[in-house]
Amino acid sequence: MRQKLTLITALVGAHAVLFASFSSVNATAQDNTITSEAQLKLGKLAFIRCQACHTLDAEGEHRTGPNLYGLFGATAGEKAGFDYSDALKKSQIKWSAKSLRAWLKSPSDYLPGNKMAFSGVPSDKEMAALINYLKVNTKKN
């Protein structure tokens, strides 16, 4: 019971830090603009929820979800070594900012039958920051 309480306390604390970080970035962007440095920081924070399932670097392993290195311009469901759903393999989706925005808003609505258990990115600002972060951090050298 004590371990469970410690884990719950840690998770609540992590969410509080994440929320405070998003709030501080949003507070500095009163006019709906955001510096690219601030946007990358927000994107990195947004990716925290993704990193349990995904890696970004060239040598990154597949986890519950595939490694995302080289994401932009790639065809969904074709990365070697990952067991994709039939829906994703047959989708012929080319990953771009536009397709990722639709996917990350609600994967199950965008492509019924996929295996990604994710409820979606909650805000447009967080979505833009996450996509920008992914562009920068999954780019092939």
C-alpha cells in the first residue's frame, strides 16, 4: 500500500510540474505567438507523455509504439521491426504536419482499428509545439 501511495504521489507531482510548465509558457505568449525556443520547450514537455511508448533517435528501440526517427515523409506502418495494426499498414498515410495533427488529435477517430491507445493532444498550442519538436528531433541527418 505504501509503494502504491508513493507512486500515486509521484505521478500527481509530475502532472503538477507539467501543468505549471505549460501554464508558464502559455502565460508568456499573451498574443498567441510563441518563440521557437519556448515552442521547443513546450514540445519537449508534451513529448513526456509519448516517451513511454516512443523513442526519437536513429538507434532508438521500438517500445509499445514504434521508434519515430525519420517520421516526416515516411509512410505509416512501414518501419521495419514493429508490429503495426492492419489498419495502419493499409492506410497509406504519409506523415506530415497535417496528417500528424489529425492523428494526434484522436488516433482512434482518424484511423479506426489502429492500436495506439492515446486520447489525444488537448490544445492547439501544445499540438503545434509537439509537431515542431518532432520535426526537429526525428529529422534524419
